[in-house]
Amino acid sequence: MTNILTAIGSIALLLVGCALFAYSFGSGEPNAIIFFAGIVAMTGSFWLPITVIGNSHETW
């Protein structure tokens, strides 16, 4: 169950990161804070499953 929730959360975080990244260029002028937040969210979407699933001791 943890693996499924982690996968869903990771995909959601990746989509939020992509949306923030796209919004930073779609607004009137580029916004560095939103751009950086998008990069951090996308990085977190890869970090989350590696950390959670990597630390679980159950096998697939």
C-alpha cells in the first residue's frame, strides 16, 4: 500500500512541478521564484520514491 501511495504522490508532485515550470514562462515575464519552485517540486518527485521505497524492507 505504501508503494502505491508513494507512486501516486510522486506523479502528483511531478505534475505540480511541471505546471509551476510552465507557468513561470507563460506569465507576462519570467518569474524566478516560481521557476525554482517547479524545479524543486520535480526534483522532489524523483527523491520521494527513491527514499520511501528504498528504505522499505519488503520485496516486490
